[in-house]
Amino acid sequence: MTGSGTDHTSNGLQGPSPAIILVEPQLAENIGMVARAMANFGLSDLRLVKPRDGWPTGGGLPKGAHQAASGAVHILQGAALFPDARSAIADLNLVFATTARNRGQMKRVFTPAEMMPDVAARIGSGQRVGVLFGRERTGLENDEISLADAIVTFPVNPQFASLNLAQAVLLMGYEWLRAAHGDVKPFAAETQPPARREMVVSLFDYLEDELDRGGFFPPDKREIMARNLRDILHRLEMTEQDCRTLRGAVHALSEGRRRRVKDGPPPVRPPSS
Amino acid sequence: MTGSGTDHTSNGLQGPSPAIILVEPQLAENIGMVARAMANFGLSDLRLVKPRDGWPTGGGLPKGAHQAASGAVHILQGAALFPDARSAIADLNLVFATTARNRGQMKRVFTPAEMMPDVAARIGSGQRVGVLFGRERTGLENDEISLADAIVTFPVNPQFASLNLAQAVLLMGYEWLRAAHGDVKPFAAETQPPARREMVVSLFDYLEDELDRGGFFPPDKREIMARNLRDILHRLEMTEQDCRTLRGAVHALSEGRRRRVKDGPPPVRPPSS
């Protein structure tokens, strides 16, 4: 988890993605954390409408934003500045507004998971789509929401519904990535095929023989107990390596028993076979 | 968005939920942000394995954790302390380990979206499930991962894969809430049924009459242009209120025109009808 796993050999997630439009964000740190969340999920188009503390033109970045971005500096450097929400959405074909509470507007309301498959299809066909996020404390004004085609809101605990700005962007990015690129894993499971059955059945035979010698089976229960053991082992879907490992473990257990019976406890741990 | 929308009249999301187990977290702020993310999505069982800077016993909380929790103090106060990962998972029936990179262990690998429907079913039937999260910089040790039944990892941009601890917990909580409670919206769309068709067709008639008077239709194109207009308006799925609003707008436009024709521009804006 965390802090690792970045694959510098990969090209990452290229191509167009939804614009993230922050309307009058108050804290530079939040803009930085938004940039990091965007980079995590392949979003790149950041638009800022009148950040409260201003925004340097000409390449510099506010210190708080730079630090909080944890390396997503390219997103901050590419951010576009706008005087109002209307100009920030001018080139977009479809606009969503985020809000955590009902504003009484007759708009369609989607969750990120509901909206993103359609958004991914539109962006794939060349449309531009953006999402408006409001001020940290007060959100979007009703007039800004009325610029949007639809509302997007988040499934949260109604008793504790306050998501911070970067977390809201993070969830939007997460659903964007899932819709556009799939629920991809950064690495695959280490898969090997299950062993051929002759190897599995041979392990059963060996284990049952050794258990016979150890007095494990009451004579009248041998059949049913052996079947139960086989069912336990079947659940493992053993690979060939698993079969060899378990065979070795059975051998060590039974050899150790024989040695104890003959010589008493071994003076040193025997090498594994 | 953000900072608003909490419904204090709701009971929130009660009932058992997966345990979030932080192994040797380094920063108290991160523990606080994890608590907030948990509260956002109805998680409540926080377990701490040897926080680097210690953890007060007897009710007090580290200042940084308290502030970063933004009110999710009940989660921090209920946090259980453990000396190691083994003891922290002792009562659980199923354990997942988070990791961002392949550890070469022969484990099943799931995304949060893949694992959570099964987790929700298990928790619904009384099983206890937990997720191990590692240290901020270095993650879980291989021995800790080997305590887990399976691995969970996050779909992220391979070029920028570093999720912080609270963001990883946030995504886990988000998928837990969706699996256990559905992709719920904190509020519904303001829905009214589409208007009865007589009202819609009457609006068409009124609009087309007024457009006739305004010279909108070339005589040989009237039929097809009227049909196109009707198609535009059909897309609105107008409610009765929509019909009244648009009827009023058509009236204001055509009355304004008549007045201009008769008197020149009106001295004051007429009241809406």
C-alpha cells in the first residue's frame, strides 16, 4: 500500500479525460491534493475559477499546493485559470455539478458510478465533459449549478456526509478510471494451473499410507475420514509446487516420528528433504 | 459539495462492518484522516498496531489525529490497540492485506469492488472480516501479508500509483457502502411526472400559432419544421409546470412583439403572466 508501486516504465493512462473545475477553492493545499488525486486516476485537465489566494502566472506554484501534490506537479502546472464558472465550461459539451444537498433544481441526479460509463463513451467519441466542484465550506452557488446539465452526488453515510474536496475528486477519478479503463489491477495474481490429477491422487495415497502407520484412522471410519481429508485438500486447488511442498511436509512429519520412536528426540533439526 | 449535507436526523449506517487495521502508522494526522474516511462510509472498527508515536490510553487523543478526524472522534475513541498484526486479526474470520505491488505470494488478488459484495454477504451472515493496511512508506511486511487470506489492491494510474493511507481506506469504505447499502444518493432528484399529453399538444398548438403570426414558417416547410420543433420539445419530457413556464415564455415573446409593433419598445418590463 501507499508510497510504492508506481511503474515508471508504463505510459500510464493517456488520452482525454473529464475536466475537473474547482470554483473559488480556498486553500492551496486542497488544490495540491486534488492534483494528486487526479494523477492517481488518470485525470489531467484541471481548471481553477478564482482561487481565493490567487494563483501565480508564469509557471510558479503556491508552496502549499506544490507540497500537497506529492509529485503531481504537471497537473498543477497545466491548470487553466478562469474568472468565472461560465467561462471555465465554455468549450465543454456536457457539464455536471457536484452537490451534497438538494438544491431544489429540477435536474437529473447521478452518482459517479452511474454517470461515468456514459461520460467515458462520450469522451471516447470526442465530446468534452467536465465536473464543477464548489468552495470547501459552501459548495457551488445555485446560479453555478444552473449552468450544469445534471447533478452528481456521492453515496455517503448520511450521519457523516462531509467529504473534503480532494476526496470528492478522488472518487470521481476512481469511477472515471474504472469506466474508461476497467477495474484494473496494478499486478496480477501469481497463477499456476492446478496440478495434474495423478499428482494430487498420488499425494492422497502417500498421506493416507503415512496416516495409517501413525494410527490416525479407526478401522471402521477409514473410508469416510479419508474422503473428508481429500475434500479438505481438494479445496486448495493445489498446483504442482503445492503438491511437492505438502508431500515434503508429510515426509518430514512421518520421518520425524519414526526417528523419535527409534532414537528419542533428534539432537539437531534434520535438513528438509 | 463538501462540508455540508450531513443529515443529523438519520440513524446513519448502523451494524457490523469490516475492521480497518493500520499496522504501525507513522503520522497521527493520517490516523485522523482514516477515521474521517471511515465515518464517511459507515465503517467503525478501527484497530491500531503499534502507532509509531504511541497512542494515549484512557480516552485522550493525539492532537493531530483529533484535528484531522474532522469530527469523527468516536472512531478514534473506539480504536483498539494491538502489539502486532497477528493479535489484531485474532477474532476475524477472513483477512485481506492491501499492497500496491506484487509480493510474489501465491494469493488471490482482488480489487475493492470485486471483494466487497462477498464481504458484505459474509458480514451479513455474522462473519468478521478485516483489512490490513501497512506503513505509509513501506507498506506491510511479507510476514504480515502471509497472515492474510487474500490480497486487495487498487485500480490506479500505473504512472502515479501512490495512494495515501486515508485515500486507500476511503476507497475501501466507498466500495463497502456500495456493496452493503447500495449506490445510494443522499437526496433524490426532484421528480414530477411528465405532463398529460393534452397539455403538451396544446402547447405545441399555441407555439405554432404564434410562430405563424411571427412569420417563422416558410409556407412549403411548415409541416416538417413544426415536426422538428415538436421533437426538440418532446426531448424535455415536460412536466405540467414546464408546460406552464414555456407557455408563459411564448406569450411574453409574442406579446412583446405585438407591443413593439404597435407602440415601439415598452417603457417598463411587463409582469410575467
